[in-house]
Amino acid sequence: MSNTPAAAKRGIPSKTDFKEWYPFIVEAAELVDKRYPIKGMDVWRPYGWKTMRLIDDLTHSEMERTDHDEVNFPLLIPEDLLDKENRLVSLLKTAREKGVDPSELRMDEEEGGFAKEVYWIRHAGETKLDKPMFLRPTSETAMYTMFPLWIRSHADLPLKTYQIVNTFRYETKQTRSFIRVREIHFFEAHTAHIDEDDATKQIEEDLEIVQNLMSELKLPVLVTKRPVWDTFPGAWYTIAIDVIMPDGRTLQVASCHHYRDQWAKAFDVKYESESGEQEFVHQTTYGMSERLLGAIVATHGDDQGLIMPPSVAPIQVIVIPIIAKNSSDDMVSEAEKIVSKLKDAGIRARMDARDIRPGQKYYDWEIKGVPLRIEIGPRDLANDSFMSARRTGGKESHPLSSLVDTVHSELQTIGETMSKNSIEHFKSCISELPTFSVNGDALIFDEPINTDQVYEMAFEGNDAEAEMIEKSTGLAFLGNSTNTYSKAKPCVITGKSTHNRVYLARTY
């Protein structure tokens, strides 16, 4: 971030007009600059990049805690590996559609499906490449080419790796900063295990990591096992993590995939068991992106700008000296002391001593969502005190002697308020699916369906019945929630008693 933030924009759109508010805030807060001459490839500005790196730091900590090892694979992948992945994914998709085991199909009968989504490299200088390459859209093919070289025996398992890199996908839909882009800041964990049960335990660990991260970011989420038609074709099953945006649509911010041994068979990833047999590994992946930052902006921001969770705020405390006549040096000196004490205590603090009116400074830092503002003026100094103003609301005087303890307490209070507010919004967006009658292949609802709402229902039906619900509501079937009903309810279609809670929503 620059030392002189841009002047606050008085014409901030209302958050109720989310379509206008979101892009305005992203740029006014100096997170990214969208003027780079390639659509969907924004330039990270210092303030936004620092925020993203702090999110990455939380992720690194969770990876270290769970014994994952960081790797870094090349950006370029040769064309033949994409062909291999396309054949595998297409095979698995076809097998799923036909309801047969993938081994019953021949891979060479299947067509690839991902080639149109990647950026191709066909020349090096003026030399045409014998083997075209592409920019990674994700890293299964690159990593799993190496896994057979790293895994020889059961002693090498589990293999738990991750990387945070840029990936590239030719997104043809309307791009939107952090939400839908063509160059993606991507976290991906790839693991290999001795059997299905151990891989399943990894998925459980991934979901624990998700909850820890979302708690730090103050983001309540929907965790659902995607329906078979919305599962990544290369996966046995997919669990997705969604945030509910202000417009009622859901944004998938993370996903976990259980691959069983399907990719291992395609890439010949085997290990020698304790009994000396050659066995295929079972694999999982877990992915996230800068959509997390988009969710932070959307969930916590208000009509004054961003509100940053203290854990990832580049500046947790902005210190503003209130300068009166003949007191300039004293106030700046005292503000510098406050900043120094806070930094020594591990708090990210900065002073704003620009020669402009205090109100202008307040506007500037409110837009950027700095959690806590400290003001120190002649009257405060005379009383050995300071003023603190929380971005979430509330302004109080405190003794200077309790500076560090007070700031820690204030930041905790801010985080708690953000959690409370986001949970309230989250709950307000979810309601029971209205009752209906069945008329042929359509549902006739007793009240209009609100497409800006997330609906939940008890469901124990089949895929055809789920499709009928999707078509009748205009909403996507997110799948079975991991948060099941504590008491069984009748399925909305069959009447059969079930604990399954299913969500419907418009999605990004």
C-alpha cells in the first residue's frame, strides 16, 4: 500500500446494489487495478496483495500443522499430459453416466474435454515447438507424472503436498475481480494414501482445515457433498464449501475431491505393500483461491467500504495524531511512540500524519477497512489517554498505560462482532423450500420462489427428481449438507423419513 491512500470516494454505491457496490469497493480500497490490457487478469495492488499473503500465511500454518510439505511445480505442461488427463476424465464421466465401472470402458474411445479452457504455448521465440505446451489450469497432470518417481513403498505414504501458485483458465463468462478471473491465485493440496479409508480421513482433515480458516476470516459457510452431476468428473465425490453473498447467490470458495485410485491407475502411481504386493495409491485434492478475498469483501463490507478481519488486515491499527496549533511535533511524536509499542507487540500498525483534515483520513481508512483507528490529540495527551474507534462501530477513551492490552481486546471484539454479523446475514439468507404440488414433470409452489434466497429441504429422492426441482425453481442443487437434520424429516418428494439436508441456490 502507498503511504498516501487515495482520497475517499463520497459516491460509494449502496451495498444493496451489490452489482455496482462490489467492483467500486474493490478498486476504491486499492485491492487490485483492473486496467491491465488483458481481460480477467487484474494487477494486485500492494494493499490487496498483502491481504492475500496474510490469507496464504494462515493456509501455510494449517499445512505445517497437518504435516503437508510445500512443493512448486513448473508452470508449463506438455500437451500429451493434457491428452492423458482428458481421456481419463472423459472416461470417468462416461462410466458415471452409463452406471458402469470405468475398467469396462476403453480410454482410447473417449474424447478429451478441457483443451478449450487452457492457454497454449506453441512457439519459443521464432521456433515452432515440436510438442505444444500449455499454462497449468491446475496441477494433477504435472504432479501425478512425478508421484510414481517419489512413491515406491508403503513407507513413502501418506504423501501430503501442496503449493500456492498462479493457474490459468480461459474464462469465457463475464469476469469479476477475485470471483471469476483468468489468472487465478491458487492453493492446491495433493495427497496419496495406502487405501480408500486413509484418503477419506484426509478429506475429514481438509474439512477441519476449512473450518479453522473460515473461523479466522469470519466467514460462515455451507459445506455440501455435491450431487453426482456436479462432481468433478475425475473424482469419486466432491465436497464444496460455499459462502452466501449479499445478493443471495452462493460462491464456492474451496473444494475437496476424493479420487480413490482412479488417477493412480491412469498415471501408474503404485507402492509396494507390507506383503510385497504392488498396489495403487488412493488420492485426494483440496483447493482454494483468491475467491476467499472476494468473500471477505462481499460479506463484511458496508456502505463506507471494506471491513477487514483482524487476522488478515494489512494494517490492524491506524494511528492518527490530531494536530492543533503549536502541537504538531508533540502529537506526531506521541503517535510514533504508540505505533512503535504496537509493532513491538506484534500488531500491524501505521501512523497517518498527512497534512489534511482528520475527517478525510477517517474516510480513507474506512474504505480500506482498517479494523481499529486510534486518535491522539492535545486533550488526550494531557489526560494520558487515547481514543479508539472500531470499524464495526463504537468509540471510547482509554488510558495510554493499557495501550497494548486495550488494542488486543478491541481487535478481539471487532472479530467477534464480525462473526456475529456475518452469521446473522448467513441465517437470514436461508429458508425452508415452500410447499408445492406435483404437476407432471413440474412443481407448482404455494408461494413464489425467490431466486435471491438459499433454500433448504429434506430430500431422499433420485437424480430425476432433483432435476425436476432444479428446473422448477431455477436454482442449482448444491447437494447434501454435512450439517444434517438432528431429527428426521419427510423428503419433500417421496415423503420418506431422512436426515439429509439439501441446499438450493443461484451460484456464481
